[in-house]
Amino acid sequence: MPGRHVLRVRALYKRILQLHRALPPDLKALGDQYVKDEFRRHKTVGSGEAQRFLQEWEAYAAVLQQQAKDSRHSSTGIACFGTSLPEEKLNDFRDEQIGQLQELMQEATKPNRQFSITESTKPKL
């Protein structure tokens, strides 16, 4: 059983990083780092918390996949990513999680993001 769990976690992790490719470069960098930190942080949690963690990230991946699909088919060419967090879910968060969420929101809404990403069409050798 533990082997199946590890495979499930790795597949979800890989899927999320692949879905992040649809995001604008600065949000992709922010999202990738957040996902890496969260998955690393939850390596040693108990079974119940691990199940809830996976359920939440699977729901995130499903929403992101739908939003990426919608943005590809958008006639306006404007991509829209994200969703509102219901108050009842917010009430279930621990203080540490509220702090992380606040930091993530501040980073995502900064006018001058800390990431400076440029896309190059030429491979660097």
C-alpha cells in the first residue's frame, strides 16, 4: 500500500507542475515553488491529513485543468485563473495556514514580482 500512495503523490505532483505550464510565467514560477514547498512540507504527515492534502490538491488540479482548457478556447484571448475561497473552508484553516495563504496572496498580487522571467526562443548552450 505505501508504494501505491507514493505513486499517487508523485503522479499528482507531476500533473500539477505540467498544468502550471498554462499559467503566465510569473504565476507559473510562484505556483511551482509553492507546490514544491507544500509537498515537501507534507511528506511526514499522518494518514488522515495526507488524504485531505491529496483531495485538496486533486481538486486544485481539476480546476486548473478546466481553466487552462477554457483559456485555450477563449475568443477574447484573455486567460482567467483562480477561484474564490469559500468562508467555510477558510474557517477550517489553522493559523499557520492562514499566514501562508496571506503570504501567497501578497506575493501573487505584488506589482513588482520577485521573479524576473524572460522567455527565450533560442536554446542556451
